[in-house]
Amino acid sequence: MNELPILIDFDGVIKLGDTPAPDAGNFLRFLIANKVPAFIISNSTLRTGKEITQFLIDNNLPYEVPAMTATDATLHYVKAHYKKVSVYCIDKIKKLFAEFIVDENPEAVVIGDNGENWNYNLMNEIFQKVYNGAEIIAMHKNRFWYPGGENLSLDAGSFIKAIEYGANKEAVLIGKPSPIYFQSALELLNVPKDSKFIMVGDDIESDVNAAQKIGGTGILIYTGKTKYPLSSKVKIKPDFEAQNLTEIIEIIKYLTSN
């Protein structure tokens, strides 16, 4: 089997709602047994990579495949570039940025998942800071998601887009579909950042198309936010499609045997 790096989304792929995908264990064991260089990369700003690993452990799943989230990547970016930021996300993630947080005159505003805390006053507060000179750091720009695996809901990207428009300023994007995020994972696997790779995800834009744009092979799985069949309105074409992780294993075997 050729060593083609594989990047894997978490929510909607390994984790469905609050539980593991039925074939997640077999999929992870396949990667480990065949020594496939793999990395779980999640756009979640509700958890860290360590929490993903703990989820795998708690559910008696193989946990040797490393994981990181947009939270980890954003914290690393902030440490490298800023001394003072305002952070808008859920409390447990906000605490990770404690040494940098200020309320007045931040160098940047960091925006991630903020649940039901979004309202006009909060968005206007962020807008004013940006309009007065703060940069926008977007942990991710997902337009929507399925919290708990159901009930389609607006995601942070929709609110970030409104702030960008109002302030006439573009955000620095940390998570997918930023090429930096994919390349960081490849480098952590000790392969060149311009290597060919496979991306397995449930988001046709942030996972599949983003990977394709930098030379990756995009596999769309229909266990998460994208429902089968793919709408004819979608112009993006995945390289491969799968109904579950068992089918993903067969696709990986095919791709790594040629």
C-alpha cells in the first residue's frame, strides 16, 4: 500500500451526533494496521484535538491517529502574532486565550462557535472593534452545521461574513477551507506540505473542494451535513463519494494501490 497521507474530518464522519459512526472503529483500525499517515482535522471550535482523542478513548476506539481542531490552530496563530485580542466563542474555549484577552482596543477579534449567544448587540460590538482597526481572525467560516446531528443551524461563518461586509474588511481564516490548515496537518505528519493527499469529509466546500484546490483528492461522505444524492445545484464535483466509512476503506485501498 502506497503511503498517501489521509486527512479526516471529525463531526459527520468519525462522530455522528453524539456517538461514533458505526464503522469508525474498523476504519481507524484499518489506518493503523496499514500504517497509513493520517490526521483528524476538525473545524470545530467547541473542542480541542486532545478532546477528540479523549472521545475516542471514552468510546473504546483506537486513538493513535492524531487530531487537531481549528481551536488548536487559532491559539497557535494568536500566540505567534498578537498580544491583545478579544475572543468571541464558548466559555471553555475562550479560557484557552486568557493571557491575551482584552475588552478595549484589541489588535484582533477572534471569532468561533458561539452557540445561541449571537445577537445584534454582540455583532455590533465586534463590528465597532473591527471598524476601529482590529483584525478579524476567523477560526472557521462554515456557513451551517447540524448540532447534535440534526436541526440545520447557522454556523459562525455566516456571522463572520456579516461583520466582514459591515466593516469592509476580510477575515484571516485559520480553519478549513484555508490551505494553511491542510498544509499544517501534512507537515505534522512529516510529509511535504505540497504532497498529494486524500481528504475525507462531509462538507463539499470546506473539505472536498478546499482539498481539491491544493492538489488533494476529495472524498465526500454522506453521513453528515451533505445528504445523498448531491444536489444538481452544487457545481463542485467530489473525486469520490461514499455512504459510510466501510466504503471509504475500499476507496483508500484503490487509491493507494495505484
